[in-house]
Amino acid sequence: MYAAGAAVLLFATAAVVGHILENTYGNLHLAWAPLYAWWSPQVGPGTPAAITVAVAVIAYGPSLAARLPWRALVPLTWCVAMAWTWSLALIDGWYYGIERRLTTRYEYLTVIDRFDNIGATLRGFTQHILLDSPDHWPPHIAGHPPAATLTFVWLDRIGLGGGGWAGVFCITVGASAAAAVLIAVRSLADETLARRAAPFVALAPAAVWVGASADGYFAAVAAWAVALLALAATGGRRVPAFVYGFGSGLLLGFTVYLSYGLTLFAIIAAAVLLLTWRRWPPTLLLPLLAGAAVAPVAFTLAGFNWWEAYHLLVERYYQGAASIRPYWYFVWANLACTVLLVGLAGVAGLRRTFATVPTAFRRLRAGAPTSTDRLLGLVLAGFLMVLVADLSGMSKAETERIWLPFAFWLLPATALLPRGGQRGWLVAQVTVALAVNHLFHTGW
């Protein structure tokens, strides 16, 4: 409870200080700091659905998660996460909550026609990143490698064009991150811990930003990369380990071409390998590395230079609001935004994680880690990704959306919460999400 109270105080402080800074100096470029959001109290068609999903999971989620067959629990968690995300998004209605999200002047769908010749566009991609370049890319296209935009180009090519289909895609795929997290936790730790985390992962407040943003889709791709790596590193089950390994490598390589920041997933990939090194099958590393090479080789041969684009992006970043947004504020206010992503239950779980680290580390050094110790390693790797992103200076505002891929790996900490208090913590989770979507209009 003390950790949750401190988290509430942190967010309140960030909001007050942010209000003062914006009204005094105008140096945040945020209407409701630290969030990229506008004060807009409302109810909408998603309100009754969101409340219904929340009440059902609070009432039955913990017991069902404990006794359902595993094969049923994983897809059910995905379905519940989808229902929760759809409900929250539709609080703003279909147009503002789904269809319009990816069609604003900042977004990917505005440049679909510039990819008529994909090869030529990839070869010239870096020439349009800087603000003073001819026909410069809108912010989100300039801020990401081209696989992000190409995803929506390919959707358009198969007849699923427009903001509506893009939103459906992002929510459907993005919600699957919940299932991937459970699979990874079961493989690395044990099934009991995965089951205890399931209701919290399904009702994560992060769903507010999964629906509908491309970062939700990025989070799912990265989450499945980790899940497949965990399966591969523990020897697989019914599928050969080399298949999981190649699939994991393929997705890990692809994530780097979805978002530059997802290179930080090397941290959690390394953690998975370290936690399982005694159990590695002999066919793990070669397929993993082969899969990881596919996207970099393909994009490089197509003419896109990742390193050149990244350095140009850093320059573009400081051509905009980042040049005046104060580092000293966002380096802690970003963590306040993370509170909203993982919820108060996530914060309480993280407090328990940090409290047990010394004991877990001693067991790890002795070569006798427990399942809980391996769960701690996974969560700490997620936290390290957040910390590196935060200290980098490349995270000033909008982290409630940008850090979605990292936040999903903090949520397994909820498995450490007392079993008897699960429903109370679930109430806290849904309260955060419902409050955000009913009081603010979130945007990007």
C-alpha cells in the first residue's frame, strides 16, 4: 500500500510541476503534463462495456485463472485483453477512439501513397527525415524505421486500408501481448506464477494506449519474440527448439525495424538466455542468430541504412519540442507516466520484486534459483529497459505510449501480490484505466 501511495504522490507531483512549467515557460508542449492528453471528461459507448469487462474479471478472473486448463487460459487472456482494450477505446466513440487515431497528420496512414514504389521509397527514406529536407516525413514516420509504415502499406495493399482497419489490426495484435507474457512467464518461471499474473495482464491500464496505437502492435511483436525465445531456451514443448529460436530471432530482428528504441529488447533477450543457460538445447543459438539477421539483411539490400537513419532521427528529434523540453523534469515525470501503464498493482508488485532481489541474487550465484527468482530476473530486465530509455534523454513526453513494449514486462510482478488481495488490486487497476479514459482525451 505504501508503494501505491508513493506512486499516486509521484504522479500528482508531476502533474502540478508540469502545470506550473507549461503555464510559466511553455516548455513542455503538453496540455496536461506529464501526459500527452487533454482534459475532456466524458462517457461514451464503450463505458458500459468497459465496466462490464472489469466487473466480470474482478469477480471471476482470479478463480478462473487458477483452475482453467492452460490451453484455454492463454487464448482467454488474449480475448479478455481485446475486450478490455476495445471497450476503453470506444469510450471516445468509433471515430475518435479507433478510426481517426492513425490518420492524423502525425501518423503512418498519411503517407501510404508515397510507398507506391516501395524499393525507391526505402532507398530515399533517409533523405526526408530532417525537418529542413524536401517533403520531410511526418513525426511518426520520421521517428521510426520503415517497417512501421510498411505494415500499414501492406494492410492497404490487401484491401484493409483506412483508419478503421488499422485500428482493428493494432488492437487485435496488440492485445496478444498479454498471451505472450503469460507464455514467457510459464516457460521461465512456472505455471502457477503465470496464472496469478493473468488477470492483471489482461486488465492492464496499458490497454488505454494499446487501443489504438501502432506502439501496441510493436509491443506485441516484441512480446512474442521474448515468448518464443523463452520456449526455445527451455527446450520447447511440442515444437522443436530451433523453430522457436528462428521465430524469436526473426521477430527480434523485425522489432528493430519497427522502432529504434526496441533495440533495448537486447536486454531482456540477454536476461532470458542468462536465466536458462543451463537448459539451452544445442540447436538454440544458430537458428536464433539466423532469424535475427533476416530483417536487417532484407532492409539493407533494399537500400535502407538503419544507422544513418538513426543518427538523422536524433538530429530531427532536437529540431522539435525536445530541444526545449527540460530533461530534469521528464527523467522522473516519465516514471509517473509508467505508473499509469502498469497500474497500482504493478507498482506494488515491483516493490515486492525489489525487496526480494538480495535473496534471489544469492540463490542465483549459488546456481539454485527458484521459479520466483527467475520471474524476478524477467521483471528486473523489463525495469532496466525502462531505466535506460529514461536516462537516454530520448524519452521526453509520450512515454505512456512509447514505453508500452517495456511496460508489459513489468506486469508479471503482480504474480508476487498476496493471493487474498488480488481482487482489491484488480479494482485499483481498472480504476486507473477508467479514470484516464473518462477524464482525458489521449492523443499522439
